[in-house]
Amino acid sequence: MKLTFWGAAKTVTGSMHEVAAGGQRFLLDCGLYQGRREEAVDRNRNLAVPGRLVSSVVLSHAHIDHSGNLPSLAKSGYGGIVHATPATKDLCDAMLKDSAFLQEKDAEFVNKRLDHRKNRQRVLPLYTIADAERILGAFRQIPYDAETQLSDELSFRYHDAGHLLGSAFVSLEHRNGNGKCTRLIFSGDVGRKNLPIIRDPEMPGEADYLILESTYGNRIHQRTEDVKVKLAGIINRTAQRGGRVIVPAFAVGRTQTLVFMLHDLALRREIPSIPIYVDSPLAVNATEIYRKHPECFDEEASLFLRDGDPFGFGRLKYIRDVNESKALNSMHGPMVIISASGMAEAGRILHHLRNNIGDPRNTILVVGFMAEHTLGRKLVERRAEVPIFGEPLRLRAEVAIINELSGHADQEELIAWIKPHAKALKRVFLVHGEVEQSQPLAALIRETYGIDVVIPDRGDSFSLD
């Protein structure tokens, strides 16, 4: 069995790892790479492994940095199965169509701006809605803990990763012709204990090799119990100065967590009675999917469900229609607008940022990790000027950051997650993390457990035996 890393290598996006065995090639995830625009376009358009060469895909969860380039795989000739948990399949049905729609609309928007310029090549969408629908027809729903055969030599099981509705880590088993068994665990994204809505992550079983995410490999999160206090404080002080709270948030996962917490704060009367808008068709669809999968809920969310709708309350409005979205910019008074995308790279959030970052009464609330070179990272860095739709705009709004809502385990949680069977591991591969996060985690794993740790570059291959 050979393992090759094609994405999320020394970066946090574009998750894609190839497993080759018995003359067949399989992919663990096929995510969209987000970073410098030219590099992102090149990586996403030119897949390292064309679809026609791939036998099947095992998808860890629905986030776009893990699933978002599946339509490109379909464009390049993929004819196999995409394995996913039932909730992941339902989320991808909404997310991949939405991603394709945004690809088409953003290309259309840019092309209109280029029409009056000479010698400018028109922009083509990375993929279309038709490409997304083609790959969605290849999905096969696999429940947690069901052994699934990929080939004569390979099988896998899903286990709850506690990161997102339907998220899983993958336990892969390879049996060669001599009957020797090699076990590889792919963590996907490891969640955290006590996050709202979803269950805590399961612990991994014994394995020979581990592909481990390292998004927060050099960080310790603050207690999640403090988040509501901080969130209420940001909303209260912004409302007092008559401003808006603009929240770039992943439409799937982070938006539902925020709505759940805002509902609780509203019931407790800890925030003012101002309108709250979720402005994202994808977030609206995803919330409906959350309602459809209460089997994934933790005890707190299940109790909330018995008394009503965890994701709906009086002052909250979900917006699908683009004209209603545009109308928000002409409204007056304090409000909260939650809109996708999470890293502020596409979608309606760009229009809200464009209209609001110049007003010091407003607050841009960052509630998740922002990858290098994205607009979200530029906001986190509080740059004096940021580009939106190619125009430099002054950043005068307050930028507030809440990292505690992260669905990713921190350094201590990752070390604890691998502890039960750490001694059996021959090697750990750290992915899905920038170097300054991965290197300290690698050093700590070596020091704590004496395990060989590798931080692979893109294209690096390893023989697993």
C-alpha cells in the first residue's frame, strides 16, 4: 500500500490523499484548495490524480475544503463511488450545488467588470451545477461502524469525528496476498468535546499509521463555556453604537452553532432585541438538513429539540432571495448578519463586507480559522486596506475574533485523542495545518510517545507495510 499527499500538505485546505493498493488508486477526500488566487485556480483546475484513474473516494465530511473539488473529479472522467455518511451525503447535496452556483455567478460578475477592458481573458467557472449533479449521483451512504469493501485488499469503517454533522474519521484496513494486515487511520477533522449540537468525537482504535490533522497543533483553545459571554459582549457594544455585526461563517456547522447560541442568549435576554439575519441559501438548506438528522445531536441539542426548534426563534430570519439580501444594505439600525463563505472568499458575505467595513460603528466578527492569503486572514490581521472584488477598501470597522467556536481539536485535545493506542503507531503524518502549527505538534508527539512523525510536502509518497 502506498500513500501520497496531494492536498492539505503544509496548508489547511484542499484535503486530498491518495491510497494505492492492488493496482487501484483511491482518494481520501477531494477538497477545494483556497489560497493565493492564481495558485488556487491552477491546483483546483488541474487535479493531481485525474478522475479517470481513481477507483473510488472515501469522504470524511462535507466541508468544502474536503469535498469541494469532487465536481472537478467528475469533469476529469471519474466513474466510481463517493462513500459518505448519510448526513454528509445530504449536506454535500446542498453544498456542492451551492459551490457550483457561486463559481458560475462569481465568474459572471467578474466578466461583467472586465467587459470594458481590453485584452482581458474571460473567467470560466471551475465547474458548473451540471458537474456537481453528476458527482452527487455517485454518492453511496455508509453508516458509522459498518465495514465497507473498497477492493479485494481494502476495506474501511467510519467513526464519529465530532467535527460536523455526519463527520467521520476513517479506519482503513489493507490485507495483502499473504494475509498481512496493515491499518491506516485518516482523522479527517477531529472535533472537540462539549461543542454545541453534535456528539463528542470517538476515540480511534489501534492502527499502524495515522494521518492526523494539525490545524491548531500549536494552540490551546479557551474554554467553550466562555464563548456566549464574549459573543453577547460583542453584540451589545456594537448595538450600543448603532452598528452592525457582520459574521463570515461557514454555512454548514458554524452558522448552526451560532444560531443555536444566539437563540439561548435571546431566551436569557442577554442580548438586545435586534434583528438577526442568516443570509445564505446554503445555510438555510443546511439548517433544514440539521433538522433532518437529530440522530447526530448531543444531549443538549436533543433536549432543546423537545421544547421547540433549536434553529428558529422570533427575531431570526433566514434569507434565500438575492433581492432580500441586497435590501439589508439599505436598512438602518443595529442588526446581526451571518453570511457565507467562512473564509470570506466568495458569496454574499463579500457584498456585506464591501458595504460595511468602512464604518467604525460596525464589527466584523471572525468565528473560525482563516487560511493564509484569504480575505478572512487579511481581516484577522487587521490590514488597513483589503481587496474586495479587486477594489482596495479601507478597513475602519472593528474586527472581533472568537476562536473558541472552532470545530477543530487543539494541541492538548489532539495529543489526548491519539493516546489510547499511540504505542502501536509506526508513523504519524501531519496534514491540514500550516507549518507553524504542525511542527510544534510533531515535536510534542515525538517527545510524548516516541513516534516517528512526518510533515509531508505536496506530492510526497510513502510505502506502508
